[in-house]
Amino acid sequence: MKTDIAKMRNIGISAHIDSGKTTLTERILFYCKKIHKIHEVKGKDGVGATMDSMDLERERGITIASATTNVQWADHSINIIDTPGHVDFTIEVERSLRVLDGAVLVLCSVGGVQSQTITVDRQLKRYRVPRIAFINKLDRTGANPYKVKDQLVEKLGHNAVLMQIPIGLESNLRGIVDLTSMKAYYFDGPDGEIIREEEIPFGLLEEARRKREEMLDSVSMASDELMTAVLEDRATEDLIHKAVRKGTISRELTPVFMGSAYKNKGIQLLLDGVVRYLPDPSDVESTALDLENEGHETKLKADPSAPTVALAFKLEDGPYGQLTYIRIYQGRIQKGSELFNNRSRQRFKVGRLVRMHADSMEDIQEAECGDIVALFGIECASGDTFVTPGLNLTMTSIYVPEPVISLAINPADNASADRMAKALLRFTKEDPTFRSYVDPESNETIIQGMGELHLDVYIERMKREYRAEVLTGKPQVAYREAIVRKVDFDYTHKKQTGGAGQFARVIGSLEPLAKGNYEFVNNVKGGRIPKEFIPACDRGFQTGLKKGQLIGFPVIGIRVTLDDGQSHPVDSSDLAFQTAAQGAFRQAYPKAKPQILEPIMKVSVEGPTEFAGHVFGSINQRRGVIASSIEDGTFSRVDAEVPLAEMFGYSTVLRSLTQGKAEFTMEFLKYGRVPGQVAEFLMAKQQEKRKKGASK
Amino acid sequence: MVNTEIIQRSPIRNLEKSIHGGLGKGNIGVLASRKGVGKTACLVHIATDKLLQKRPVIHVSYASRVDYIITWYEEILKELSKKKGMKAASEFHDDIIKNRVIMNFNQDGAKTEQVLRSLEAMIIHGNFAADTIIVDGFDFVQGTPEDIRKFKEFAARLGLEVWFSASLKGDDPLFDDKGVAFMLHNYLGTIDVLISLRHESGIVRLDLVKAHDLPVSDKLRLRLDPKTLLIAKAGNPPVRE
């Protein structure tokens, strides 16, 4: 089935973990007739919501992997990309955001804007995703959509505009008033599937009129046409829709919808909003890097007849083999056509092309630009670009943060060893922030990731999906080393052992670099070091950087300047200069006042105000620096900077300190200097390790 | 210029001299003016002066967003370093972050008792040895002298000095003939140092109205630089461009 690009929507549903995102998605699928029965999260009926396809997710009641599903609403084709809410799985979110054209930001009408909402919103901002807000759970005790709307303005800086008001709240929630049509809507039938339109109840009319004025005031700022119409008292529904759409796409305003997914209220109106206000793929500008033009950005055309450009944004090991989710940015993909993977430089043929619903699929013959579909049996990694052969474009590389934590793992038995290897291969392909390697010193497999929970989930998945039992070591922080002082070096490498000798001399300096990890400056004049040996010097220094001399972690923030040197017509070689550079680095580094750096995390703790003291105390004990605390009635949030090394097990501590009522999120902020005592401890440990290694 | 020299030459030293050696522990200082005259800038300047001396400060705000307050500090530090040729502002930046905590309260929801409880939790459980509290945005119309008295008791008990800003509302005249804002008459007994900020022929003048029940010896020769929003000595008139 072909869809006009103007009737296509690629949307994400982003939210704080408990705001009812999965329930909302479930209802959307139901009303779009994708599923025939509603299941609840943590399934009371034992089935679980349809979008959570992994057992683990079902058990924890959270969504980890982003499944995508296609639905039809009001003659429009909507691809929903279910984005995970927990910050530990940031890369999954970021990758999903990349392929979205718009998003629904779900908020809890009681909890409002919480720290994860802020994180998710910041990510949406980074990818310039237009959004509409949905205030969920109006049926809950303490529901206050007006407060949440104010928080959208104050805490997130959105120009939030209420498009609706509730009819009744909490257990009295009966329906929704739409401020554009000025009608009341009720949701009848056992699952709220029958929509009844009525006049606004008399008691609410005054309030509705006032809120409509407010709405028109804000919306008309985005459209001169509407402004004039409002002044002349002839603002039609169409004009309002047009203005809201314009304002939403330019991200000047955020229309706010509301309802209760659990009570089946307001979802259909939200879907109307998605179709009306969120952009279609042609409204959004996409760019790719032109490899033939030094990687300059080039605009893509949302034109099905143009050459194909598609991005593989998600791999999944399904029950039917490997699935590759792709977003087509330009051109079309047909079953049986040939595509080229620009990273692996390989051609492949499109075998099966499918449209996905969380756990079921539909075979299709063709898909056009703007669409999100999946391919079967394609050998690739996530983030790869597929193009029509001959085209040399690649989608910009997705921003991948460096892992901050590592853990040694060992298979519990021989059978598990193979399975573990298989699982690791899969996970590292799926998730670029998850890495694994074998430590040559200890011969242990090390996995690296973005946080404790991130690694925990993969270890769980190894057990469940691959039946690989693994033993884990203690989590290890990814330290770095850096220098403080500029030092000069002058090092000669000379070797005469019969046959061809080796000779190289390098003179220059090491100095701290404020921005960036490494810079190599070549100042050698007059061929004192022949040109062909300069890259070898660079390589030699880079080898030295891989392992600092304090605790064996990589050295960052350093500039190496090569000023002078000496060579020998016969004995100088690439190897000689590389060795000389390594020697120079080894000699100069200790004089440059090296120090140990550790990852500092930005930590946000949220919970009832009564526990603020405990939270302050727990951060203080962890060498943390509190930046701010915000109290809003009974609810408080503390933002702090805390070394990652001190954050292990914090979730357990926090739970017991606050009777499970507080929660925290963290993300990498920067590298900071390790205090003297801790540095000494780390160095002593490293020496011990070296001694052990030597005595082996 | 080295740090100590900046501190010594700061106009805040003039202020301290005029109020007989500074605000002092257990005392309440108030900067009063209409909205938008520069109270927050003054408070942040006073706080930054402490922070440059590595003295911890808690900045309590009743209204503004945290990032907005942080921007104030960054701006004031930037202006200070420009003016004084301080080496790199970034050097002090870390010290400032380490010694500053911003606590934000929504006054509708936060009673003075609750604010003080949270402050105490920060100082004691958070082990944050503040000696200055900056309180911006306290509503002197909604609040009562009793609130300020509680702050004062708290300050005395924990050895803190507390600077408030008071936003003056209503029609002119705002001040009586002694320069005390009518709005603050009820509060005068609990306030130790009172400074009024007033627009006068294009500059903002800082007038010392009360100083520890001692006679206000001479005019506080300070003004607010309209360009940098820093407190400046009143001697040289502002440069016009």
C-alpha cells in the first residue's frame, strides 16, 4: 500500500518511566484496530502490553528496546517508535529520536515534569523534534493538568498551550472539552471506543471560553493570519489548526492534550492532534554526508524517484531471525532491489521487506521515503547507511557517548562460554554504547557501558535469551590520566646489534590541551626528520597515550609538538621513529605532573521533601557537590555532581533511605581530578597488579 | 591581578566599612527597591565576593529557575574578571560551583519553617558549611515580620549572615523621608542593615538606611553600574557611550 508522504507520520512516545507510556501506546494500537484486546502493563491477564516484546521488559514493567509499529488513523499512516524512558539506555533513545519527525511527550498529571522528563525533553531538543504534550492519568488522585502545563513552561521552557480542558478530575473524570471546536467529548462503550460529541456543560462554559482566549492569544503569536482573524472575530477551526501546526513544527509552541489512557479517555483526540499538528517527513529537513565531497552535508529530497538513502537504526534478534529496522530518507526500497552498505562497502539484495507491529509483521512489496520498515537477513551494524549502488552518501554518524563503566565477566561453564560470545556479538552490534573486549593482562572478558543498570540488563539478557550463565566482577570505573605541566623531551633511540641498526631522535614538548583528547603538531623544519617518518612519530606517541603510567588508563587532553630531531640515512626507519616517540613519551610523561581523572556524573534525585536531608547526606558521603535543590510543595529535586566511582549501589541505598519513595537518574558530565588520597589508593592497587603480573 | 587583590579592592569592602565591619553573624540585611532595579545583581555580587574568598554560600530563591540564577552568577563573574583583569574566570569557576548551593522554593508551597528545615538539612546533613545565605524573591507583602524573625533566630543559631532582597510595590512615594520603604516599616525592628536602591538621574544609587542601630555615618558612596550591573564606587560617574 502506498501512502502520500503528507499523510505519513513518524512519531515517538517519550516519557518518564511511570507516566503510563506503554498503556497509552497500547490504547493507540487498540483504537487504530491493530490489536483486538487491551492488555495492561505487568499484565494482570499475564499477557503484558503489546509493545513490550521482551520478557525482561514485561517483568520490570519498563520498555527497553525500541520496537516500532505502524498504525492507520484518519487516513494517515503513523509509525510509532516506542522509546525507552530510562536514562541508562540513552543510546536506544537517541537512536530512535534520530528517525522521528515528531514526538508525544507524555506527562503524569500528578508527578508532572520529573528529572527523566527533563532528560528526555533535552534529547528531543537536541534532535530538534517537534512535540505535542499529553497529560495522562487525569483519573488519579491529585491530578492537576494546569500545574503540569505550568511546569512545561517553567521547567522545560516550552511555550505550552492547552488545547483542551478536562470535564471533571480524579474519579470524576468524565470527558474532555476541545477548545478549538468548543465541544465536549465523552468516550462510551466498554473500551471508550464510541466518541460522543456534545455541547460543553453549562458550568464549564465560562472556564472553557477563558481558556480558549488564552489559547488563541498564544497560538496567534505564531500566525499573522490567525492574529488578524482573531481581532476580527472570525477565527475558524481550520485557521487555528493551521496556526498550531505551523507553531508546532517550528517548535515555537507545544500544544497540550490530556486524558487518561487507563480509563480510555482522550486518546482518539490525541491521535487527531498527532495527525493535525506533527510534521510529515517532507516538513523536516534531512541531511547526509557526501563522501565524495569531503563529507560535506548535503540535503536529501523527500522524493520517491530519487536514489535511495536509508538508515539502519535498530537491529533485533527476533524469533524469525535478524531484523533490521530502517528509515528511508530518500527514494524507495522495493523487494528484490539491490542496495549498497556504505560502511561495509557491500552490495546486498532486499529479500523480505516488512512493516512491523510489535510482535507480528506484514510483508510488503515496496516502501517509499519517509517510511519506517524492516529488512530480513541483512548483515549490518546499527547506524549503517544503505544507498542505491553508486551513491556515496552516509547519514551523519549518530552521537555515541563513551562508556564510563566496565565489568569483568566470566562464563560459569563451558557451555555458557560459546553462548556468552554469541550474546556479546549481538549486543555490541545492537548497541554502540555497549562494548566488550578481552583484557590481555587478566585474560578476562570486559564489558563496558553507560551505567550499572545498563550492564545489568545485558547480563540478564545473556541469561534469559542466550542461556549463558556468567560470573561478574566488581564494576570498574573508566579512569583517565592527564598532564598539568608543559615539559620538553629530547630522546634518541639507537640500536646496533649487527645487521641493520636503528636510529632516531625526537625533540619537542608535551603540554595540556584544554579541548579535545589529542593533538599532534609538526614543527620540524628543514627535513631534520624526513617527512615520511612524521606519521610514525605520531603513531608512537599515540601508542604511549593508550596506557598512562600512573594507573594504566588512557591519557587524554594532551598536545604533542615535534620541533626537531635527527635521522640517519641508513639506520632510520618507521619502526625506529615510532620507538623513539614512545621512549620520549615514557621519559617526559612523569615530569609533566600527570594526574588521575575520574568520570563525574550529573545526578538528579527526586522524591518527597521530607527526605531531602537524607539525600543531601548521601550525596555528601559520596564526594558529591550539590549544585541545587528545588522544592515544590511536597516534592523536591536535588541536582549534584558525583564521581561515578561512588555511585555503585546507590539505588539500593537511596531506596532504603527514603522508603523507596525517591529515585535518581545520572548521566556522564565530565572528567574531574581524583583527590589525592583516592589517587594514592588507585596507584597502590595498580602497583600490586603489576607485581602480580610480574610474578606470574 | 591576583585573587586577594581583587577581594581587597572590591567595592563590597566599602559597603562593609559603611556598615561597621560587615553584616555579621546572626544578622539580617535587606536590599530594597522596585522590581527590575538591580537587587538580584547586587545579591549575586555580594555572594560572588564571598565565593571568591572560598566561603560557602547558599542562594535561596523563591521564584527564579535554577538555570536563570546560574546565568546571573556566570554574568557577574564574567564582568568581574573583565573589569579586574582576573586571570581566567574558569579558574574560579570550579571553586564557585563547589562552594555554592542554589535552593529553589515555590513560596506558595513553602512555609518559612520548611525553608529553614531544608536549609538546616543542607548545612548539617549535607555537611555544607555555609556562612552566608542569600534570599532572593521573599515576598514581604505576603510574609510577616515573624518570618524574618525566624530567619534571624536561625541565623544566630547556626552562625550565618543573611541577605534578603525586598521587591517594593505600590504607588510613589515608596520611601519615607528617612529613606525607609513604607512597605518595610513593620519589618524594621528585625532588619539589621537596610539598603535602598533608587534610580536617580540615570544611575542607580545605593542608599544606606539602617546600619546595626548605629548612626548612618556618611552616605554609602556606591552605585550600580548600569552596563555591568556590578556594584561600583560612586566616585567616577558612569561612562556614557
